[in-house]
Amino acid sequence: MPKIIHKVKRGESFPSIADQYQMADWMRIYFDSSNLDIRRKRPNPNVLYAGDQIVIPEKEEKLEEGKTEIKHQFKRKKAKVMLRIKIRHHDERNLAGCPYKLEIGAQIFEGVLGDNGLIEYPISPSIKEGVLSFWLDSEKKGPCITWLLKIGFIDPVEFLTGVQARLKNLGFYFGPIDGVLNYETKEAIQEFQREFGLKVDGIPGQDTQKKLEEAYGC
């Protein structure tokens, strides 16, 4: 049987692609020998670029013993990925104890932030959107801040769209994610470079890209 070549669409990742092909373990695709080049090109399996090509290996057969003339039910194991969101205040104020509500598909998660500002839950890799609501006071009496989440829509950092998206999510950039190195984008890069002790030139070179990945988490 000829191998399937999957052309990546924006917002896809190895886990979400595995889910499309009803494969519970995305690492079977990621570590397949046919995908060595893409693995070198995109070392983070959650960050792909539209147009990347991935080989889908054949499904493995699994034998199960069972008595004859009896109906047996088999349930496909669904893959899960970990959604991680970190909230920080622009003036580094500790937000521990502030309540949040995260709506992902039909699921609703509610809680309060810890000292690290991290929110993390296992979700289906097919989920592409969510809504995060957050309050700056523990009693939810103040204004509610709401974000529409686009899950998986972050380009690799070597692309300017990936630089802009990370800067935007980190609070340095407020323009469109359009891949244009305009004045606003350069200003955001310079502000980021100043804060992290890099050479301030407004150019997203390798040092800036590396620090952006480090600060953003991917």
C-alpha cells in the first residue's frame, strides 16, 4: 500500500494529525524513519508550518483473544495533549489566587492561579479554539478579562509570523500577524530585546528567536 503524504494546514500539529488518521500515538508518525527530514526541520512536534509534508505510516494490526460467537466491543483510545497557558502581569505583579474559567469545546475548567501563573489541562488534539476568562480580584467583583484562544496556530519562530505571534502573546506587539517587518513590529522586537538583555537592533536574528522560544515556551 502506498504511503499517505499529509500536507500540513495552518493550526495542525503531529498530535492533531494523528487524531485525524485515528492513531492514538502521534509519536508513531513523528519518529517514523520517513519523517526524519521534517523532524530535523521542526524539532517541536506542536509547531508546524502550512505546507510541510508528513508521511503517515501504515496502521499496525493488533490481535485480541476472545471467545467465538460472542459480541466484543473495542474502544479506540483517544489521544490527549496538554494545553498550557501562562498568565503574567505586565508589571510582574503576583497573580496567585486570581480566579479563571477556561472553556474548551464542551469542557469548562475553573480554578485559581498559583504562584507560577500556569494553567494546564489535557485536551483533545482536535480542539482548535477556546475562551479564557480571568479576574484580577479573588471575589470576581472587578472587570473580567476575556481572551479568544486559537490553539495550535503558532508558526515556527524562524518565520516573521511566528515572531509576531509570540511577541503579541507576550504583550510586546499589538499589530496584525501578517509577516511584515514594519515599524510597529521592529519597535516590539526592540522592546523585547531591551527587556531580555539582547542587542537592540529590531532584527529577529537567531539570538532573538532563541530567547523568544525560551520566553514563550515553544
